[in-house]
Amino acid sequence: MFIDELYFLACGEHLSWGYVDMPPLTALQAWAARAFLGDSLLAIRLLPALAGVGLVLLTGALVRQLKGGRFAQALAAVAVLVAPFYLAIDSYLSMNSIEPLLWMGCVLILIRMIKTGDTRLWIWFGVLAGVGLENKDTMAMFGFALVAGLLMTPERRLMGSRWFFVGGMTAMLIFLPNLIWMVQHHFPHLEMLANIKRSGRNVALSPLAFIGQQVLGMQPVALPIWICGLWGFLFSYQGRPYRALGLAYLVTLLTLLLAEGRFYYLAPAYPMLFAGGAVVIECWLTAPQWRWVRPTYLSLLAVSGGLIALTVLPLLPPETYVRYTHFIGISEPKIEHRQASELPQLLADRFGWPEMAAAVAKVYNNLPADERAQTAIFGQNYGEAGAIDFYGPKLGLPKAISGHVTYWYWGPREYTGKIMIMLGDIPRERLEQYFASVEERGSVGNRYAMASEHFTIYLCREPKGWTLAQRWPMLKNWD
């Protein structure tokens, strides 16, 4: 289980119109997966996997709308299928898995409007945009980019219809519950982003390095396809009606560079470039003497994609993964400055959670019954708290508490702080400032887990002149 999944599953047990770090749709996905499919990895990850399938099919639909033939459809679909970005985000539950579907759904509707002039389709554009805003805030960025692209082309005529206003209002109405929640809670996501920026947690990339990650994330062999797609939308005669799409990509790229956004935030925009590029390449390879290039390039794309897929998917045993990535010289890029293990962060953050819960259960269940009822389990981050919440019930553990992101809103529950099991990499000296009794009761540390998930479990008693309710405001950790 990936660290974020544990948090999303916990959010699914506290359904709301908003959370500190995300809109509500991912929590709803988590709730639905468990309610209808169960707690297995297959159940929890089925929807992300289906989203990946849907994106492949949607890319083929984009190619058809751009008048591409079978080769163009196959080329674009395979490019999406083997892109490391999509393989990674579709391998676990998150808002990222359905985000490309929502972005490209808006693109498909926009292409239909450009082709037919039917501006009533703005309503459906608004529906998808509204759902996208309930999924991830970056939908607003891409929606702005599409509107900016239209304004810079003759296709701005589509915005002159009253249906454009109706579509915008539709999106706003769908987004409104989350907006109200954010206003009521004073926009916690903005506070969290400011904290992250101050802490320097994220790896900063230069513009050149950012673009380099796009090449790697879509896999280098596919580079000619999306470059041809961008060129085709911006400069070719056939792509002239869809120039707004190329401009929207550039506006999104520029926005992320200026805002220092994470490099994978641009990933949902590439299927439209793959679609456009596949059509361009298909046209270039129509002559009989170039026909052999089609199956050759398609095969090269598929084989290289399969080789790179092993660097982003949890398919190999850890020891084999390390040897393999060293051999080919490619591994997952570093996203944050947190110290990982032999594995990169997106894989290391999947290790150690069941063992941690079992170690905590050993400490908790060895306490006298009257003490267990008063004992709070405190996680330093949402992964630790989420692991207790997910694995704990079968081990006899109560729900955890934490000050990390939305866990802070859920409060200390009924606990006073009299007895606490403290998780996370906390110095003993710091705990002794707040508790009269601090005992080592166990240790946690999977070889392949993140460095921060190697720690001592402390049992703390007798708080020094405070209750948990009094200290709770100071335990807020939005970073």
C-alpha cells in the first residue's frame, strides 16, 4: 500500500466536501472502492487501472476526431499505454489517475465544437471541468489554458455563445460545495503550499530539467510523437483549426514553470499531443518507400516502453529492481528531499506499513485493559496514522490520531494524552520535555522503507501540565 493511499482510505472514512490538501473526489473513490469491492489491493486499485484503460481508449477517440487512421490510432494509444507517467499514476489510488481522463474529455468536447460549431457542448465541457475541480485544483489551470488558447485563435468565436456562460456556470455549480468548504476553512490548501515552499521539501527543477523530465516521463522514444503533435497544432495547415490546443499546452507549461509546480502536473496534457502527432506522422509515412517505418517505430515504442515500465511499476523484487535500474541507468526521479532507501521514493513509500502496525499492536495489546482504553496512538504523518487505521482493526488497535494535514481536523478524539504511543522519528529528549515517563517499547524499520520510517516506538505517560485538547492547536502539521 502506498503512503498516500493509506491517507485517502482514511479520508474515505470521513467523507467531506473538502480536505486540507485535496478536493473530495479521491476520498469518495476510496469509500466506493471499499464499500463495493473490499479492502484488497485489487479492489482499491481497480478504478485507477480502469482509468488508465479509459485514457488509452480516449486517446484513440481523439485521433479519430482528428481524422487519423488505424496506424495513427495504434501509435497514439501505444504511446499513452507505455508512458512511464501514466503507468506510475495508474498503479495506485490517487486523484492523478482520473485527472488525464477529465482533461482529455474537455479536449475531445472542444474538438467536437470546433468541427461542428455546436456550442451547446459547452454544457458537457462544464460538467467535466466541474468534476475535474472536485478532483484536483489543477483543473482550473488547464481550463484557463484552454480558454487562453481559444482567445489567441479565430476559434474564440465559440466563446461568443450564451452556452459558454452556461457551461461556466455548470462547472461553478459542481465546484461550489468544495469552494464553500475552502472558504469556511480559510483555504487550508494555500497555507499548506506556502509551508511546503518555505520548508524546501520539493526538489526544485530548472526549466531545462523540468522539460527533461517531460521527455523521460513520456519516455524518450515517444518524443517525436508529441513534438510532432505540438508542431502540427501550432504550424501545420491541417492542425490550424486546433491551434488552441497547442497554445493551451504552452500556457500550461509556462504556468507550471512560473509556479514551480511538480513536473508530473503537466502529464495529463500529453494525450492530445500524442493524438495530433500520430496523425502528422501517419501522413508523413504514406509513401510506399516509408511504409516499413510504421511497424518498426511502433515496435520500438512498445519494446522500449516495456523496458522502462519496470522502473516505475512495482513488478520486480526490490533486489532485482535495484540491479535492473543500475544496469539500464534509469530510475524514478527524485520528487522530494526526503531520504529514501535503496528504492526511489514512490516505491520506498510502499514498504513497512503492515510491519509497523504489527509492532504497534504488540505494544498496545501488552498494556493492561484499563490502560488500553486511555491510550492514544499518535502518528507523525498521515502514512503512519493511515496504516494504523487500515491495518489496525484486525490487530485490535483503535483509530490513530495525528496533526498531519486533514487528520488535524479530526481532532484528538476522546483522548486526554494521559497515555500515548508515539510513532515517527522523534528524539526521546523532545518527548521527555512533555511527559514525565517515556519508555522504549519497540522499533520499526523495513530495509526498503523511507528513512523517516525507521524509528523507535515510545510509550509516553503523565503529561507535564497539559491535556491533548489544550495542545492540539500546536500539533497542526500542514507540510
